[in-house]
Amino acid sequence: MAHGGTESGSILKQPIAVWAIAFAAVVSFMGIGLVDPILPAIASSLKATPTQTELLFTTYLLVTGAAMFFTSWLSSRIGAKNTLLLGLTVIVIFAALAGASGSVGGIIGFRAGWGLGNALFISTALASIIGAASGGVASAIVLYEAALGVGLAIGPLVGGLLGGISWRGPFFGTAVLMAIGFVVIFTVLRVPKDAPKPVPTSLAAPFRGLAKPGLAVMAATAFFYNMGFFVLLAWTPFAIVPLGVSDARTLGYIFFGWGVALALTSVFVAPLLTARIRRTSVLLIIIPALAATELLAAILHTSLVAVIVLVIVGGLFLGILNTVLTELSMEATDLPRPVASSAYSGVRFLGGAVAPPLASWLATLFGTTAAPFYFGVVVLVIATLIVTFGRKALRRADGVEENVLEVAESIAIGDAD
């Protein structure tokens, strides 16, 4: 019995529309890690402090998270395809403006606009892939998380290679790739003429959804988990500058390895684990493992080799967690997928928005690059406690109700015999 409720079907056998959305999702997720290798270069070129530079993550993620609460309202009125195209258009415009900017303040502002487009696209993409994919919800989520993993892997590599030429390169590169994504979605994703019109959802629907215990537990867990996630992603480039690494290409290669590790485990390891043990059990094993990784990074923060190895090992755990957390959130309630996606994704990204500048501030406050990693350990312990005490609210998504039903059916069949 697959405790995680994994449904049969290969993730590779998908309609072309699903692959179109997945391609654009890869490019969209590239935008998260794209700036990672160029953070020190931007700080140096534009005379910005690390905390100011970390705001490139914060404004992007803050606007992404806040706007996601309203994407289901918009997509239910103009349709998923139009929402995807609108999001891609906004990203193209603001990525190009960020590349043309002459100040760190300008880039921070344009990254906020970029975050708005990202919210429109990402939240709608998750619901669209789940709705259009073959093989069930679990296969669709694995495909979505695969796109996330590939995007996070390629983003730093592209950022490092283009950033080696100029810190502006990654921004213009994203604008071009997103324009290609727009053309692909516009051309390939077709809405049947006889398709029923989506039922409009209210602006309050995602917020009411968070009142449901299952989704509330998952959102709270994701909030603290994402803080730990972005400590690893956003702070590490600055943590290894004192160790002699600050060039964009080297940082790009390091985080390419991190992203590849994340992509592999999200696609291959997460389904294997959830086929054997409950999803919440996976979280209660892997979140502490990620916390231990960040604890070692704090203890060994003066060793370049140790930090690089631990970042990549952290990527292995992050891939598993991304997939399992998303599966749990989508299955935790009977809410429409777009509403659940908006609510969960909104809170998740807000957690990511808090972490980067807070990490930099803690490093300055305590005078050590280890402080943010210790902070990462604390928030991951909190996430573990939330899952532990909120596990009963996740019975629906954890396969427990499904197992009870199967037992009841077996008993009924036995009685009939």
C-alpha cells in the first residue's frame, strides 16, 4: 500500500499543454536562484550592503507571496491561460527594467514587479498542471516540483555564466526566456470551446481556506520551512565570500550542484519514500535532517569545502520536502485546487521573504557568518514541531482515511464471502 497516496501513471506521459506550462515554470523558477551568484557582484558594483542586496530576494518574494492570495480570484474570472500569459508579460517587463537599472534601489523595486508576475504565473501553473496532467494529482505535483528543481538548478548556472560577463546579463536573459515561454504557452495551450467557464471565487476564499485545520498546519509548516530554505539559498553566497569565493561563475557552479540535487530527489526520491511511509513521517525525518545540515554549516562555517558540500546535501533534502509539502497541502482539504494553491503558496513565499535580510542582519549583529545558519536550525525545528502537533489535521492528506476505507471494504468483501 502506498501510504502517500501516490497514483499510478508515468509523469512523462503528459499532454503537450502540460509540457508547455512546465517549460515556462522552469524559466519562472530560474528567476528565484538567478540572482544568487551575482549578489556579491551587485553589492560591489552598486556600493550596496549585503542586507540591501538581500532585499532583491525579499521584495520579490514578499510581493509574490502577498499577490498569490489573489491569483485564484483573478484566474477564475479571466481564465488560467490568460492569467499565465499576464504573469509572463509582467515578468518580461520588470526583468528587463531590472537589467537596465543603475541603482540597487531600482533593482529592488523592479524585482517587486517581477514578483507580481511570478505570483500570477506560479500559483496558476500549479493548479493548471494538476488539472491537465495525466496520472493523477501525485504525478502532476512531482512534475511541477521537477520543473521547480530544474529551474532552481539552471537559474544559478545561467546567473553565474551571464553574471561573469555583467551582473545585468541574468536579468536580460530571463526577460528573453520568459518571452519564449509566453510564445509557447500562447501557441500550445488551447482552451476547448466547450470547456465550462470557471466558477468565480471570492477574494476571501484563500483566507477562509487557511481557517481549515489541514491547510493551516501545512501553511504554517511551509512558512518556517521556507525560512530555512532561503537561509541556505540566499545567505550562503555571502557566507563563503570571506572564504575566498565571490565570483559569479564559481557561485553559479556551486548552486547548480545544489539545484541538481534538489531536482533529482524531488522527482525520484520523494515518490519512493511516500510509497513506503506516510507523508507526515517523511517530513518528520527529513526536516530534522535539513536542520542538522544547517547546524553543521554553522559549526563548520570557516571551511569552504564543508560549506559547499553541506549546501549540496541540503539540496537533496529540500527536493524531498518541496514535493511532499506540496502534495500534503493540495490534499489536506476539499478546497478547489486554485484556492488551496493560492493560500499555501502565499504563506510559503512570505516565509521566504523574511529570511534573507533577517539572516544578513543576524550575521551583522553577532559578527559571524554562522549566525544565519543557527537561525535556520531554529525555524526548521519549529516546522518539525508544527507537523508533530498538527498531524491529526493531516489525516486526509496522509492516506489514513484512504487506509480506513480500504480496511472497511476488505471487511465488507470478507463478510460477503
